[in-house]
Amino acid sequence: MNYRRLGRSGLQVSELSIGSWVTYGNQVDAKAARESLAAAYDAGVNFFDNAEVYAGGQSETLMGDALKTLAWPRLNYIVSTKFFWGIDKGPNRHHTLNRKYLLDAIDHSLKRLQLDYVDLVYCHRPDPRTPIEETVWAMHDMIARGKALYWGTSEWSADEIRSAYDIAERHHLHKPVMEQPQYNLFHRQRVEKEYARLYEDIGLGLTTWSPLASGLLTGKYRDGVPQNSRAALKGYESMREELTHPEKNRAVGELAVIARELDASVGQLALAWILKNPHVSTVITGASRIEQIGENMKAAELATRLTPEIVEKIEQTVGDLAD
Amino acid sequence: MNYRRLGRSGLQVSELSIGSWVTYGNQVDAKAARESLAAAYDAGVNFFDNAEVYAGGQSETLMGDALKTLAWPRLNYIVSTKFFWGIDKGPNRHHTLNRKYLLDAIDHSLKRLQLDYVDLVYCHRPDPRTPIEETVWAMHDMIARGKALYWGTSEWSADEIRSAYDIAERHHLHKPVMEQPQYNLFHRQRVEKEYARLYEDIGLGLTTWSPLASGLLTGKYRDGVPQNSRAALKGYESMREELTHPEKNRAVGELAVIARELDASVGQLALAWILKNPHVSTVITGASRIEQIGENMKAAELATRLTPEIVEKIEQTVGDLAD
Amino acid sequence: MNYRRLGRSGLQVSELSIGSWVTYGNQVDAKAARESLAAAYDAGVNFFDNAEVYAGGQSETLMGDALKTLAWPRLNYIVSTKFFWGIDKGPNRHHTLNRKYLLDAIDHSLKRLQLDYVDLVYCHRPDPRTPIEETVWAMHDMIARGKALYWGTSEWSADEIRSAYDIAERHHLHKPVMEQPQYNLFHRQRVEKEYARLYEDIGLGLTTWSPLASGLLTGKYRDGVPQNSRAALKGYESMREELTHPEKNRAVGELAVIARELDASVGQLALAWILKNPHVSTVITGASRIEQIGENMKAAELATRLTPEIVEKIEQTVGDLAD
Amino acid sequence: MNYRRLGRSGLQVSELSIGSWVTYGNQVDAKAARESLAAAYDAGVNFFDNAEVYAGGQSETLMGDALKTLAWPRLNYIVSTKFFWGIDKGPNRHHTLNRKYLLDAIDHSLKRLQLDYVDLVYCHRPDPRTPIEETVWAMHDMIARGKALYWGTSEWSADEIRSAYDIAERHHLHKPVMEQPQYNLFHRQRVEKEYARLYEDIGLGLTTWSPLASGLLTGKYRDGVPQNSRAALKGYESMREELTHPEKNRAVGELAVIARELDASVGQLALAWILKNPHVSTVITGASRIEQIGENMKAAELATRLTPEIVEKIEQTVGDLAD
């Protein structure tokens, strides 16, 4: 496994990491979660992404139990959480980044995770109804109190990220270090265009999510929605249209041909392509099945074999389909 | 219940809230206090105002006992306290905002309230004998130590509030977020004129008190001072003249006519009129009787029915009587 | 008892206060110490001055025991300590204001005093071998950690005090609030000339020591050194010459005449004269005998009777004898 | 023993101090370690240097056990540790100065040392893959949390040290106070040239290591590598060439002649020569044998006898051999 700096920070993250979006606490039970984490750790993964809202807190609880059992040295792994949606609804506990919510949320997350601190804490979405200065202060206070080591954002605009950075610089507070954007072959504008100046100006690091476009890039939706897939779950109806997009699935088919020539799956090719972007610190991959982890890890090796010519072929295949 | 941002902060407060000035610990017993809080909470109220000096500390003790019994999630409610007068007399415990008093006072309030922190802490009055910088530091330290989330002022001049804000900005300290002024149909100058620039410049929020002008706006003093009213209590003699002011009571009579056309009481009309002011974050209402809470809550709905024409009629009725 | 602001701070100190220089732990036993404190407190004194070095730590231990027994509300009294000499000798524990010593010293003082915090903490002397910035940071950290409320200096030059203030302003740290200089009819230059601009520029408060010039101004040395006086103690030899200074003792005789006309002792006159200086926040007086406290307290009343004419007469009596 | 200020700080360090590089936990057992410390302490040494990486943490454990047994007053001694290499390998625990590692490392060091705080904490080497700002913040946070008193660097370039100082000044954080460079008759460029402006500009103090150039300056390598010497240990192969350098050993022979004329060993002369440099705060010497301590301590007295003429003779002997 290769490790990359999280943006300009000194933190080293494995270039492939494990997220638990929806997965833990829903489809996967405790033992499977623990085995997935162990397999990933053994493969060199050191970053395990989480959020308060994933599976209504259950994702943190499961990860906390697994970490306790696994008993790795704390220095060896990086755990994150994210705040914005909250577990329950209510004016100061949902869709907010205000001080009251954030300082309450971190304490509850740490309890579920059974940890003294998380390494990374994210503002899961921007909150236009809270001044960025209030949020920056609360994130700083989490770090000053030893409850987190680094903070960042997820799906914030470039302007919002820069504003947070500037406020922290002016008031001598801890600055945002990383952003967690969606990034894959079909979703690229923000990472490649909107954030372009931030990499140089503030040293922004990226921990990207949805590398396989919710499964679209595995090719499993080329023949419609399989019964056991996430898109068949209740509550994900709106995702189905995108996943069965005819032209995108046709492109996936062409990518599968390229992948096959490299002895790889189309999913591995999609992950490897992301790793070619030097601004990406780590690609967060799914872990619903333990075999998936082994498969995903192979993308790192594959990336070293992606020549400029192959990358060019991939780009032409995707063409205008990316936003 | 609607919720409003506390000024430019991210905190959401119910537009109607509950205060306990004099009430708890004096006229009301523990069970009644708990039932009043519960009824308000069920109606969507999330802000419960308090102060060290209310009923000599008893108001905080009663609220603390009630909150413990009710056992709501801490994120769901907002509690405040205020410091200036102190419970006992003495050079550093009364009429002061010095560091010694403030840091001692917050610890005692938290003990009475049985809470780890209050959400809002106010400087109950300005103290011309303490430099504002000393007070700003002490308020900042309360927040930095996790004993309060936001701080503000009560009945400070615009100049004093701006000075506190500027000192905090210069020294990178937590800034004042809200002010608690008296505000009602007969007392308007400060909120509408003196503070005018502060809403835009520093995002000041208002939690207003005395919406019914100590009862004058309920109409109950139109025929003199009723035996059970607050104005009949010992120690409130000076209030009586204002409450029995002939022209104001005549105006209240006219307002009652407007209210009746809207199927409302004059008190509800007076509350609804305050809610039309977008700079008001929440109107703190009394809660000496549980029925009062239900009556007051109706003002929120009434406010949506106050057309510009009705508001204009109200303004003409009050005319020059307001200060 | 009148109370004065400690310089421009909001802290109110009794204009007469009690010090324990040498006294406690040496000449006075525990019961007497407690009774002296109680008598002073009952007379309205709220400030009790102390230092690590007084009686090798015993002065703090005795005061701590007395305060515990007396069990006054913490808000009602002000306790100080001072650091520079240390109790034991050694490179980082004596004649220093470095970070190591100061942060160690405050913890030991609080243990001896059985207090969570002192109100005032002084740098007992300037230390030319420690940068003022290092000392300012350590004093700030004591306050930030809740171990002291205000900090100041003792016998620092005006330039050193201003430097400390400026460093604190620049780095947003807690600023020095008060200075404890020697000040009496025969020792005036520093308070009246050297510090003159500091009162206005930085709001410096004064807690003055040696109001009776080590007893010279009581008149008891007019006929030589009495056997039980401090000047007869071993280790105070160097003080004797000053105390038996012929011209000064002659002036003391003349002051005694003025005092007698006012039905006062010359010591009371000397104290009252200091109280006429508006820059003095409190005059620290001795307390080796309980009767002394009652006698000293009368100076406050006497000060109100000192007309400009009487003050002028006092000044002429002292003439060039003061430095 | 003489004491010197640690650069421009107020901390007084003995001009000769004790390090434990490799020694403790490898060649020396617990009792010997305790006796060495005690002998040094009795000779006036107050600074005991250590590092996380020395003997894989064992050096700290042994020192911690010894300090506990010896039970000296905490004010009387100065303990250091250093972070960069870590005890175990791994992306965030080795060759790094990132926040995650540093904040984890200090807690583990304090546990091994059985101390509440170390006096000095060093960044053991520069880390080009962590921004200096991140490291400065972490070092500041250690100090702000009371886990260390002063921080510094070891073998950083002048430019890196100045950058750390400037960042701390700009963000109002604790500044680096000292640097621990290698410094001896054969290794001088950094201390004498590269750092030259830092002494004046930022008051940098030096705690120098390898005063005897790993033993070369004791003369024991003049006839090859002795069996029991460090250079004979496994893992120190690369050091052998330097230690058996023919011209340097010839110069050592000439220095031995100068030393003999002063009734001293060549090692004592080499130590004494370093003490003539006023920018050196303390010379860290080895302590593998208790007799060594007594021998080394004599260098302080010897330094007072090094006339300008003798120093000149030493310089000519070394000539171009120094880098």
C-alpha cells in the first residue's frame, strides 16, 4: 500500500481507504464489520471513514466495537467522523453546523466510537444558516480540547473552503486541512475545476467518496437493477435513474474492455484512474463484503500500469458524460 | 412553532420562549414549574430564560430540578442565565461584571441548574466600573472552558455592545451574539433606533423581555391594580404608576378592539406585533400559569394574520405613547 | 470601609488591607492569625496579601488553615501570592521569573493556601535574566488555567511594567493589572513620578506596602530600637540605620503633633496620608497584633478629615527627607 | 557547577549535562543508571537529556524508574525528550513531525518517564513532509496542555528554525527556545556559521551533543577500534570509518599533549573547549560509567584555565579537519 500526505498536512493516509456509508449497521453485522476492517488493515489501509449519520449512529457503534476488539495501536489508524445531518431531527440537531450541535455531536460520536479522539472531523455539508466563523471556532475548539486532530469539509464550495481557511488564519485558529468530495469518472467538475487553486493556495487534501458512482462503474447496472444492490433498497429510488443511464452504462461497457486488457475489472480501472490524480490523498472505497476489499486493493497496483495512452483512451470513452 | 436564527448565529430559537422572571421560586412551586416547562416544550418552545438573580437563585434551582426530572436530550433545549446583580450583596458580587464575580457566578449557576453548560450567558446590565475588555475576557473564558456556548448582553447601549464586539474581534475572543432588551408596543426606542446599525454590522440577535409591558398590555390594569397581580406585590410599588397610566390603558382598550376582530386577546396581539420585527429572534413570555403558555403560543399563528393594514392601525393607536 | 477599583480593573478592594510580611509563621501563631483575619474581615477588609517567600511558606500555610476554618464565601475575599524568591535556593527556584519556576510555584502555593485559585498573583521582583515575554506567558497561563484571576508586579520599573503590558496586548494575553510598590511619606519617587504615565496609559492599580516605613512612622524608633520590634530581629540589621535616622525621627515627632490635633496616632496619620492618593487602590497594613487592626482601620475615617491645609503641613514637615 | 541561561530563556541549565544516547537500556542496567544520575545530580548537573527513540523507549523507562526512586524535588531537575523517529515503524509514527504522531508520542513518553511534564521537548530532526506550521501548533499545544515547558529543535537548518519562530510569533504561539546540534572540535560549521544570526535575532540556546565526536576525541581510536567501544556494536558499522580517520586521530594525539600540560585528558580538553563558546547553554555528555561523570565534570574547571593562547593552539591543531 502507498501512503500519501493528506494535502499539505503531515498526515499519511493509505491511498485506498474504507468507508462505511450505509453499509455497517444495515446490511452488515458486527463480525463481518470487524473482519472487513481487519482485512483492510492487513492490506495496509490506515484510514477508516465514518459519519454520525451513517446508519443512524450504528455505523460508529459497530466500528467502535470492532476497533476495541481489534485493539490496534492508536497511532496505526485514522478514524473520521462527520457532522451536519444529525441522527434525530430538530432545529439544532439536523442540517446545521452551529456551535451547539457540533460540540454536542463530537461527544456522542466519541462515545459510540469508544475513542478519546477522532483523527479527522468533517463538516459534512455547508450550512448557509450558520456563519462560517461560528463553525470554524467550533471545529477549532474540538481540536484544542483534544477531541480531534484535523478538521475539514465535505462538499463545500471552493469559496466556502477558502473563507473558512481565511477566518482561521486571521483569528489564529486551526485551519481546515481536507475536503471530502464525490469524485469519479462521471463526476469531476468540482475536484478538477472548482478546487483547482485551493491545492496550491491552501494545500487542500482530498478524501474522495463514491469512486464507483454508487456502483454504476462496476458495470452491475448494465442490465438493470440487481435485486441485492443498494439501488434496490428502500429510500434509494431517486438513485435508480442515474444508475441505469443508458449512455453511461454503454461507456462502462467500453471501459470494461479496456480493463479486461489489463486483467482488471472495470471497478478496479475506475479506482486506479482516480489514483492518477495527485490532488487525491485517498480514495474511500466500500466494504460491504470482505472479498470486495481484496479486489479494491488491487487498484493501487493497477494505477502504476496506467500509461498516458490508456488514460487518454479512458478520457475519450467518458467524453461529455462527466459532470 | 417557528424557529429563528439568534441574530446571525447558527442557533435556532423558538420565536416564542419562556422566562421565569420573579415567577419560579416565588409564586410557583416545583411541580407547576415542571408542568409549565413541559407544556412549553410540547408546544415547540426550545428556549428557557433564566438569571442568577431571579428569586435569589431559586429560579435556577427549580428549573434545574425540573430539567432533571424531564430528562430531555440536551440538544433539544436552550437554557440561559445572566450575571450582574448577584444573589448576595458585597463589593465583588453585586452590580459588577468583573472577572472574579463572573467566573464564580457561572460555577454556582451551573450547580443550581445541574447542567454542564448553559447555552446562553448574558451580562445582565452594563457595569461602568469594569473595563469592557475585562468582561469580554471573562465571557470568552466561560465559553473556552465549555461552561457556556454563546454570550451576550442585556440592556447595554449600542456603543457598549459594539465596543465589546470590537475588543473580541481584535483579541480573537468569542464575540457577543445577542442582546436581551425590553421591547413592547410602549417601549421601542432602543430596539428600533439605537441598535439599528448593529443588526447589519455585527449580526446582533434579540431575545426580548417584557413583551406585555409587565401586564399593562394584557388590559388587566384598565380598571386599577388587581389583588393577585405582580404590581400588587411588595417591592413593586414603583411599577404601579406606569401600569395604571390612563392614556396607555385607553390605548390598550382600543387595541383590544383590534384584537377581538382577530379572535385574539390584546396580549396575543401585543406578542404578535413583536414577532413582525425580523430583528427579534425570540420573545420571552411569562409562565406563571400553565394556561398562559397555551394562550401565548397562539400569538405565533396570529402574527401570520397581521396584515400591513392591521399593523398600521396598531401603530396609530399607540402613537406618541411609546418611548 | 471604602472599596476602590484595583486600578482600571473591575475588582473592588478595601482601601485598607492586611499583609503578613514576616508576621505569620514567625511571630504569630495559628489562632492569632485566624483572629486577626477575622477581625479585619469584620471591619470590612477584603484583601489579604501573601507571598510564597513569607516565613518560608509558613505564612501561606497559616493563612490557608485560617481561611478553611473561617469558611467565608470565596467571593467575599481576595487572596494574593507572589513569586520570585522561592522557598529553597537553586538555579530555577530562586531569584527567577522563568516559566519552570512560576508554574511549579503556583501549584505549591495553592496547596499551602488550600485554595483552587488566588485572586492576585504578583511577580515579586523583576528578573533581568528572564525575558519579560516568557514571564508574561507564564502569568497568562496561570490565569488561563484558572489558578489566578489577575496578575501584576512588585517593585518593577515603569519601563518593565509597560513592556509586559505591551507584550500581552500584542500577543492577546492577560495583561498586568497592578503593581505593589513600597509607598510612604519617606518613600515616594516611584509612585509619584516614575509610574505617573502608567495610571492613565494602562490603568495601573497600586497595592502599596510598608506604609509605616517599617515602623519608623509609628514613632517607636524615636528613642532607639525597642527590644520586641522587627528591627531587633536577627537578619534585619541593615534596617536599623534607616529606622533610627535622626532627622526622619525628628520629622516623625512633628507629625505626631499634627496627628494629636486630629485625635490620631502618627501611624494613623501616615496611613491616612497615603489614602489621599487616588492612584493607590489599597494600603497593605501589618497585622501582628489584633489591636493593631482596629487602630489601622481608623485611618480610613481620618483620611476624610485631612484638609488640603493639613496635607500641606504634612508635606512641609517631610520636606526633602523623602526619596 | 556553573549554570547558564538556555539561550535567551530564563531557564538555568548546568553547563555540563547528561545524555543517554544508546546507553541506558542497552549497555547499562537500572541500578547503574540510577547511580549515574545521582552522581551527576550531586555534582550539580540539573539537565538530563532523553528521547523516545533511545534504546526503543527503554532509556525513558529506566530514567523514569530512577527519578521515581531518587525522588528529587521536581523544580531541581530538567528532563527532555525528543520526537521524530518513533519506536515502531509506520506511516505516522516514524520520520514524522505531524500532529498525530507528536501528540501521541508525548503521552507515551510521559508514561514511561512517570512524569506530569517534561521540561524540554525537541523535534528530533526536521520533517520536510510536514508543514512547519503544523509542527509548531502541535508543540504549542503540548506546552499549553502542561505536558512540556519549552520546545526546540535538533539538527534543523537555520532557515527552518527561523521559520518556526516566525510562525509562532505571527500566530501568538509558544516559540522554539533551543536547538540541539552536534558540536565538537571536528564538527563546527552549523553552530559557528549557519546559526550565527539566530543567537542575536531570536535568542536561540544550544544543548550540544556528541562533544567527543562519538569517542574520537577521547583518543581511544588512535590504535583502532577497541572491542568494548560503541563503534564495535552491531549497527554502528558506518561510524567506524570516521572514528579511525588517520589525520583526525593524529590531531587528537597532539591535543592530548596540550591536555597533559594542563593535567587533563584530551576528552576533558575537548569538553572545555566547547564551554568557551558563549552560545552553548549546556554540553550533553555521556554517562555509561559512573566514573565518566566525575571525569567529565572536571571539564568545567578546566575551561576556566583555557587562555586565549591555549585556545589558539587548539584551533591550529584542528585546522582544516573540522567541518
